[in-house]
Amino acid sequence: MHRLLFIFIAITWWHLSIAQPLYMPRDIKQAYKKGTRSFDGNPGKNYWQNRARYDITITAMPPDRNIKGTETITYFNNSPDTLLNPVIKLFLNIHKPGAPRNYGATEDYLTTGVQIDDLTVDGDKFNSPNNPGIFTWFGLHLSNPLLPHDSIRLTFDWHYTISEQSNREGMIDSTTYFLAYFYPRVAVYDDYNGWDRINFMDNHEFYSDFNDYTVTLNVPKNYVVWGTGTLQHPEKLLQPEILQRYNQSLTSDATVNIVTQENINAKNVTTQNDVNSWQFVANNIPDMAFGISDHFVWDGCSAVVDDATGRRAGAFAAYNDTAKDYHFVARYARHSLDWFSHKWPGVPYPYEKMTVFQGYAGMEYPMMANDETYSDTIRSRAVAEHEIAHTYMPFYMGINETRYGFMDEGWATTLELLIGREDVGVEKAEQIYKGFRIARWTHDPSSDQDIPIITPGDALTGGGFASNEYGKAALGHFAMMDLLGDELFKKCLQAYMDRWHGKHPIPWDFFYTFNNVSGQDLNWLWSNWFFNPNYIDLAVEKVDKTSSGYNLTIQNIGGMAAPVNVQISYDDGSADTLHQTPAIWKSDQKKTVVNITTKKQVRSIRLDGGIFMDADESNNGWNSQ
Ligand SMILES: [Zn+2]
């Protein structure tokens, strides 16, 4: 199957200036023909995307595991197409016995799934799709088609039992719940794939439109709700001293203990109604997620994320007081908001806050992260940074994570090293990175590790899938950064983010934007890293004496256009390192000659890739004797 992926197809309507076109699947070509995408990397003149308004009310009364919801969805069809069968996603049906999933399920993971109690379309009652054969999506057959530029109104009443086993969602403990993917939603209908009918099977993540949300959560007294969006009327929900500390955190660089263990013990955290209604509002955002607990402490602080306006964003942590590392997590989150806003990607953090909630997932949601507790705070910080980095991709950028997960995981994994180098120093950060992100790919000779990164993620499941999405894609970015230099790379990245935030970019939009903004044809490197079955294995073929020094011939056995450091030791005991960018592979990706200009006698040469780990280091050296 993947053999097809590296056959380059000459396309008659291709820009003449681009020498070597990137492989493009037939469905993607259609989008360029229709003008919804553009070869200069901008959204096309006919670009469109659909959106919706969600009004949701949820009732959660722990330790009762039954979660009840009602919602109204107003869905706007901005496409030029008449829609007959809107697709509705019910992600939590992955908990149903018999649901297709990447992993097995234990008893405490299984539930009866999402039970739809009532469903109306434009006021007309529809049969509830509680068929045991329906899993994470179903098609709604409309009697009146949804015309272009028209809207439709859907209402759902539903309930589900929260899963005892918690990962991206579920029960953290008997009175702490993490609610995510909990509401019926309209799937993405887009310009290159139509309706998103991919089953959610756990491994592959999500794809969401930008919608406006009002979510109200009814919970018992002394339960705090943390989540996506602006909390409405906190003064009606929190006890005065807690409200005062919450407000203080919004302008404080230092961490404020908003809810302490003493407050929890005194059972006087919230307004003492039997049931409190917590309402959150967020507009133009891809999803909403919430954590609720009656015994999590709450820390907060904030950072200026936009120097031009002085805008601050809140950094919060909600956790069990016994989790030692979590006492630092609000500070780590604040550092992330500050660093990502000012350094890489250097785009102001786009939301008003971020809450890191203690769970089991290592998972991102807009304005929320659900992270484990670790004994090693370097790990706690790195995981928080990774999940917070996801704010940009997939959320700000509207990535189709299911199909092109490398477009968000690859970026989070790139940002993870960039911030890590400043946190713990270059050497330590790269050592951790190599062990955690790269080594598995480097040392696994399985065929699926060589499958090109551009392969749709939903077509892959094994170790090669993880390498494509995380380490390989990140190294592809680092190779391009090495070629262009930090400044030009950042200019291209920021242009891509400026052009596509709030939209649905696909890989070609990213590659073409870099070509366009750099003014260079970079297709040879994109093609090498993202479209070909390459891996990293460089070898010293020979070293020849010349009149000005030496010629080092390097053979590229694995094919990847990786940068490399040529480490030279001289007979006089001195040493040099000559850094080679991927440019050495531009004209010939099999072999290159590096000129070493020196009057000294070279004793030995070694090729060191650094984070570009070499699969076979036995052929990386040369000695004069
Ligand atoms: Zn990630």
C-alpha cells in the first residue's frame, strides 16, 4: 500500500516554478481544483468550513456514576453542498461491549455507552439511535436536506455511566470525575474528505470544528468544576475568601493557594446550595472538557502572554494534596504559557487560562490538561509542557488529528525539546529526548517504522504509527530548522499559524506556506522526510587526502536527509566539529563529499547525528591507521 505513496505524479496544473511536486492523493487534488486550498499555502479563495453553537446542560452527582445531559445544537452549513446525512459522533460508545477499538477492554472500562433518550431535528422527533450496532458515529437521515448557507437545529437528551477506568475521561476516584467527549456532536464536514466517518478506536485522536459553547454543569455543593471557557459569576459559586484568592491569582506571578486542604476539611468551599450550577462560555473553540471534585486543592497564578496588550492568562493546577509534584504544577504551567508565547512558537497563548488536572491520561483539551502525578518533577514539568504546547496544534490550528496526527503530535514533540533545552540545559534535554522520543524508531528495524509520515494515521496502528506522529515528524521539523536557520524557520511557522489558525490546515498547506514564505523550493526536503520510506543511517565511505586537506565521502544508506556533525581529531591532539546541514543532500541524496580544509594531519573522523540518531553507528568512524 505505501509503495504508492512515493510515486510522484506529474500534475498539469502544478505551479511551473516548483521543480519537484510533492505527492498528493486524489481527494486532496480535488480541493486544490475547487480552489478551497491554494498552492501558495494560503486558504483558497473558495475556502469554507462549517460551525455550530452548542448549549449544553450536564448533571453529575458523584458518587452516582450516571451523567445526564441535554443540548441544543445549531449547525450552520457554510459549504456549497446540500447535506442529506449529517454524521453525529458519540465518542463514549467506545465503552460499549463489542465496540471496535485498538486495545482490549477490561470490565471496569465497559459501560452501556451513550443512551439517547430524546432526539429532535428542527422540532421533529427522531428515533433514538440506541441500536447495539451503533458505536462512535451514526448518520442522521434528514427528511429535509440542509441546503448551503442554511442551518439546522438538533436537540439531544442523553445519559451515560461514567467509566470506572479512567484514561482521557472517566472517574479519577469515587468523587472526582473527568468529563471529556461527553456530548453528542456533529462530525466535521470538510472540503477534502466530506463527512468524517472514522470510528474512534482510542489510538487516533480527534477532529473538531470551531464552535461556540455554553455549558452548564449541575453538581453538589462543595464540588468545584474546572474546565474550558470563562466561568460565569464565580461570586455566586465560591466562598468569599476563595473568590478573593481566585481573583488574586489572575494578576499574580506567584502561586496562590486558592482552595486548600483546610478549606476542603471545613466543607466550606462553595456556596452551600444543595446543587450549584457552574456555567462556562467559550467561543470559536474546538471542544470543551471539565474536571469535578470535592477534594482537589486548587492553585493558580498568571503570566502576561501578550506584551502588546498586556493580556494575562491564568495557570491553574487542581489535584489531590498528597501529589507532591503537583504543588509545583501551576508554576510549570505558568512558565509554559510565558515561554510558548514569547519564544517558540512565539505566538501569544490564545486562551484566557490553562488548568492542569490530576488524572491518568497525559492528554490535552482546550484550556485543560489531564496529567498523571510523577515522583520526578522534571517529568511532571515536561508532560505539562507537552500538553500545554498542544494548545497551538491541534486546537488553535484546527488539525485533523485522526488523519494527520503528526501535524499536532509532531509539533508538541518539537516544542517539548525547544522548551526542555532551556529548562534543563541542551545536553540533558537532548539525552532525555533521544531516549524517550527517538531511540525506539532508530533501533527498531520493523518494516512499519519506514512507512512515510504522510501516510494517513488512521491507516496505521503499530510502532511505526507512534514514530511517524511524534519523533520522526519532530526531527523533520528540526531538519528544516537546521536548513533554514531559526529566524527564517520561525517566520515561516508564524506565517502558517497566522494563515490557518481557526481553520483546518492539511500537510500541504503547511509545506506550501514554508515554500512560499521562505521563497525557496523546499519540496526536496519535505519529500525526503515526510513522503519517503527513509531512516537515518550515514556511513563514512572514504577519506582522501587533497592539496587543501581532506575529502570525506559520506554515504547515505538510510536515505534521510539528516544534518550531521563531522567530529575531527588531529594528530596534534586538537579537535574540530564541522556541522553539516541537510543541504549536503540537496543534489544527491545517496552520497556527498565534505571538504575538510586543514594543514594538520587528521587522526580520526566520527559522524555524530546528535538527536538525529543513526541506526548503525558501526560505520560512522574512520581512523588514519
Ligand atoms: Zn501529544
